[in-house]
Amino acid sequence: MIEKIFAVSDRVKPRTAAEVMLQLMEEIGELSTEVSIVQGFKNRQEGKDGVMGEGIDSIVCIFDVIRLVYGNSVTKEMLMSKL
């Protein structure tokens, strides 16, 4: 799965870790909104991506930041050792 996320990251236009962090904050806000809708705190329709889609978008951004900071030297084993 990690390799697939990195493959997605590799297809995105050139960007900095700071730019991805800003995108991550936007995705976290969207995730928060979707959770609020599902939990009944907001009275509106769930978005097309829903909790799952916004959660995945957030995860991809997090992995992208790690990759941008550490480069291609990041391995699955390095990431798994932190779990």
C-alpha cells in the first residue's frame, strides 16, 4: 500500500513540503466537516468523497510530506519501524 501511495505522490506536479502541508490542513478541514455530517452535528448532505475519501486524501498528503522531506530514501521498512 505504501508503494502505491508513493506512486501517486510521484505523479503530482513539483511542489514543496510547505505547499503540501497547506493542502493537508485543507483536507483535514474537509475530513472534519464530513465526520460532523455523519455524526449528525451538521444538517447537510455528505460530500461525494465522504469520510473515506477525505481520510485517504489526508493520508496521501502526510506520506507526500514525508517523501518530500526525506526523498526517495524513504522505505517501507523505515515507515513500518515507526508503527
